[in-house]
Amino acid sequence: MHARFAPVRDCFHDLFAASRETGAALTVRYAGETVVDLVGGTRAAVPPGVVVPAVGADRPWRPDTLVNVYSVGKPVVALCLLILVDRGRVELDAPVSAYWPGFRTPATVRQVLSHTAGLPAFPVPRPAGSVTDWALLCADLAAADPEWEPGASAGEHAWTYGHLVGELVRRVDGRTVGRFLAEEVAGPWGLDLAFGLGATDRRRCADLSYADRGWPDATRGEPGSLRARALDNPPGGRDVAVVNGAAWRAAEIPAVNLHATATALARLYGGLLAGGTLDGVRLLSPDLVAEATRVQYDGPDLVLDRRAYWTLGMQWEPDGSWGMGGIGGSSAWADPERGYTFAYATARLAAHDRVDELVEALHSCL
């Protein structure tokens, strides 16, 4: 690690010393180079209140440890569809129904990518086991009435985003989005990330755990609210007994179950920051990267309950950065003004204050 960035390393280590972190990885690329690449803690689940050295010493977090990063995966599934846009196989302003016959909501591809399609929640209550039934959930979305007129407002499509975008990929290309990601993105760019893990990769996963047992309830929102409906159907997406299981890890649930290393995420954003090319391999044209990272919607988000700036797959921030955080604390983005990409992948489900402190330390070094 570059000595210039020692404050970032110290902040990362302090999170473990204070028992605020149990297992995590951090990668920062600056001016095209990896300047911070840290791992710490354990891959084992650590109950609230238990100190890391007391558990999980036999399962250390390694550079190739994979972890479920929740919504950090949304820009990744968006990238898959944007590649088809770049190849001329999909038009951003075409209706979804042009590629997905029977899709009822009059939304465009652009509106799906920018969380303005009006389908932030699966419309039919389904049991937990249906989370692995891709065809069923996509059929529910195709037949649904939108919550608002497409384009009129936004609401993070918390669970539905991956099925909407991923089914468009499948309808146009023929491959599932997990296979498309592996063959068209992860392979060419050398990224250790996936939707739908095989048995060997599942053995590399970190188990998620709660910093506070009340975390699932605290993050749900008011019962019956749009946020609650968006997060809890099908149920189980914030239940560690579900997300640490083989069925969840093997399934493709692209809005919320990308499994990745921090290094892979930082490299992916490095490629986008460089205009769509990484290590000489171009996935997107610079013009499409510019369009994809431009603000498409600025206004109230009905699921997040705050103002949001949505691009084609990412959130834009007033400092000019673009990327995505995941519920529970993982996050990845690019900061074009300062010239870096940042990725934090954690197994400890808690707030984003850890990332805030790491970023403060990073900015002090720039």
C-alpha cells in the first residue's frame, strides 16, 4: 500500500479494534493505480456483541473472499444491459414491450434503468421460496400495473430492478444475466464477481451477520409502506439465515445478491472512469459511459423517502461521484473530480458510517 494513504489503513484497522467491523475488504484505485488494498477479520458470522478474535479465527477474510453486497450490484446488472445498448441491440428510449412481449407497463428501457418505471415492488405476495423462481417473478412484473406513471417519479426498485433489467438482457441476448456477466464483463475485465455462484465459489463466501439484531426491522420502514413492500416481498432478503444459504447464493437475484470482492468492484469502476476501457479491453463507448453517468432523474424518491439523483443504474452525488451503496454497509463508486474509485465490501450489516469515516480519511490524503 502507498505510504501516502496510511491514514486510510489506520481507519480501516480502527474499525476492527473498536469491534465495529468483523470482516471486510477495502480497495481504492487512484490515477489508475491500486493504492489501497486491505482485508481484515473473518468470513465467519459473528453474533452481536462478540469480539472477532473470539470467533472465526479459522476462517480469515482473504483477498478472494466473496460477500453479498446487496444493491452495489445494481450498476453491475445495468452494465450488462448497457453493453447491449452499445452494440445497437437495445434502444434506451424504446418501450420495454418491444423486447419483452406482454409487458404491460408503458415504460421505456431508460425508465427501467433509472428507477422511474413505477415497479419498485413485486405486485403479488409470494413466499420466501419463490425468490429463486425467476420466471414467476418476471411474469408478475410483466402483468403489473405501475405504482405511478412511468417517468413521473422515482423509487428505488429495490428487489425488482435486477429482474426487470436482467430479463431484458435474457430476452434480447438469450443468456441469463448471470451468464452474460460472467462471459461479457467479469471474464474480459478480470473481475471476481458474479450473480449465481457455483459450489466452489460458494465455499469462498463470507457469512453476513448483524451488528444489531434489530437491523432487519429498523431498515424495513413503516409496515405497509412502499418501502416495506419493496423490501419484503418475497421475504427473507435481510434474513441472514436465508442470505447465507446455498440456495440464495446459487440463485440470480441481481438487484441484491451480487457476490464480489472489493478489488473487483474498484476495478469495474476504474474501467467506467476510464471511459469504458480497462486494461485495453473496451466494454462501452465513452459516449455511452457519459450518458449512463449523467443524471436522468432529480427529485423525490418514494422508496428512499429523500431526494435522489438517478443515472442509468447508479446514484449521482452532488460532489460529482457516481456509484451505489448497498443496504448493510457495502459501497462502491467513482469520483471523477478527485480521480479515484472506492469499494468497501463488508459482512457486518450496519449503517454506512464506516464508509463515511474511510472516505474522510481518504480525502485527507488527496
